[in-house]
Amino acid sequence: MKKFYIALLGGTVVLIGVAMLVLPGPGTLVIAGGLAILATEFIWARRALRKAKGAVAKVRRKSGGLSFFMRRRRQSPPPIQ
């Protein structure tokens, strides 16, 4: 019975995320959250979540987004005392 409720909740969250892809809202984050819920019980969802995390990491490495934040942190002014 637990597997059914997790499937229902996770599937609903994924569907809401898919709807948010065309409606205003953070669709990809909600889809990832739904996959995380489903991954607690289903191996296929665990694999899909792992692949999505890998794709995000690959895009982040190629875009240099992390280095932008690191440079920004080093260039921030000292705190006022």
C-alpha cells in the first residue's frame, strides 16, 4: 500500500511539474522533486534522477557557472565593522 501512495504522490508532483513547463513556475525543479519522491520506491526513477543530476552537472561545467560564483565570492567587499 505504501508503494501505491508514493507512486500517486510522486506522479502527481511530476505531472504538476510538466504543467509548469508551459505555465509560470519552476517546472524542472518540481519534476526533479517528483522524481526524488518516486526514487524512494522505484529503481527506474532512481536511474532517471541520477541521469538528470549528471546532465545538470555537465551543463554547469560547460557553462562555467560555478567559476562565476567563485570569482564573485572572492571579489566581494569586506564586511563593515
